[in-house]
Amino acid sequence: MSEDIWHAVDDFLDSLHPADRVLGEIRAGIRAGDLPDISVSFEQGRLLTVLAKAVTARTILEIGTLGGYSAVCLARALPSDGRLISLEIDASRGRFAERNLTTAGLSELVTVVVGPALETLPGIETQHPGGFDLIFIDADKETYPDYWRWSLRLAHPGTLIVADNVVRNGAVVNLDDHDPMVEGVREYLKLATTEPTVLTSVMQTVGAKGYDGLSVSIVVR
Ligand code: SAH
Ligand code: DHB
Ligand code: MG
């Protein structure tokens, strides 16, 4: 089994869905703009939409916007009075994402907040005292443990906390691997699996994005 078959199966699955011009153009724009091609895959984006619908999310927080690909997937699940706040450190990426969200017809539902997430989160907490129904963590991996703690602060029973890239091509099991990104996700998994107020499932994933993993936690009390 090689990566080729993972890609082929993702291509096959994508071909089963109706063509999605909005998402196709965002990915093409990311590639054309020399931005890193690290948005979630099409199927992972569908999963985000399904998860947000499953918890009837009205308020969503995303940490790590890039071009707005996953933001579109999340915002599509929102009702017309819903809100997605997406945090992005890079101002030009933030503007690019805003343009893509406008093209997608979702700009009314989404606010991109530019700045290092740890600096913008305190203001987000003040502005959203009710917290969020779904939180998607997909920014700098070394800071995942802090994003986990922030997520618990901004959650309520029923909130779904989803984190991308928690397996890192299997590096997470190699305790000799002290790459700060790997240590960040390893610590995140420890926190998410031992926190008594949540139920967590960690899934290994293969596909167009290679070999990685997705952590899904639901706050139960
Ligand atoms: N969720 C996006 C991909 C995000 S890639 C999607 O799937 O479509 C990760 C993003 O996090 C990058 O754009 C990067 O600039 C941003 N980022 C990195 N460190 C950050 C920080 N400290 N605060 C906010 N955003 C950060
Ligand atoms: C990286 C970040 C991501 O969010 C991702 O999905 C893949 C890779 C990275 O920084 O290496
Ligand atoms: Mg990611």
C-alpha cells in the first residue's frame, strides 16, 4: 500500500460528489499564490461540514485560516444567524481568505481576526461570552496544548473540539522525536485523552493529505 492509492481513492471519492467550484477555486488560488497546500482535503472539509451540522453549530471558532478553505466548509453548516470566527496570524492570508469567503457568499457569517491566536483569543472570549459550539484547531502545532486549554475555556457541554494533524506521519509515537510540532501534538493528545470533562476519539487518516490524524472531542460536562 502506497500513498498513490490514498490519493487515487480521494480522487475517486471527490469525483462522486457534485463538482464544487468554490472550493476548487480556493485550492487553485492557494497553489497559484505560492501559499502552502495544507488546507484540509475535500473529504476532510466535508467531515467538518457534517460535524458542524451534527451539533447544529451556531457559533464556530477556527484557529488557522490560511485561504479560507476549511472556513467555507464550516460556514456552510451555519444557520443564517450563525457566526464563524477564524483566527489567522498572517494579514495577507487573512485578506485572501476574506476575498474567498466573499466569493463563496459567506462573508456575512464569517469574521477573520488577524494576529497571533494567543493574543487575539482573550478579546474573542470577551466578545463571545457564550463560547462556541464547535472549535477547529489547525494552526501552529507547537501551540496546540495552549489551544486545547483555550478551547475548554470557550466551550460548553456539547461543544465539539476538533484538531487537525495530530499524527504527523506517525512521528507522534517516536518519543525521541523532539520536533516542537510533534511535541505539541503529542501533548495535545495527552490532554485531550485524559481530560475528565470530554470524550475524545483520535482517528488516523490517509488520503490526499498523506498520513495524519484528526482528534474529535465532545465536552460532556
Ligand atoms: N484551516 C486551514 C488551513 C490552516 S494552515 C484550511 O484547512 O483551509 C495553518 C494556518 O495557521 C496558516 O495560515 C498559518 O499562517 C496560521 N497560523 C500559524 N500560526 C498561527 C498563530 N500563532 N495564530 C494564528 N494563526 C496562525
Ligand atoms: C502543516 C500544517 C497543517 O495544518 C497541515 O494540515 C499540514 C501540514 C505544517 O505546518 O506542516
Ligand atoms: Mg491542518
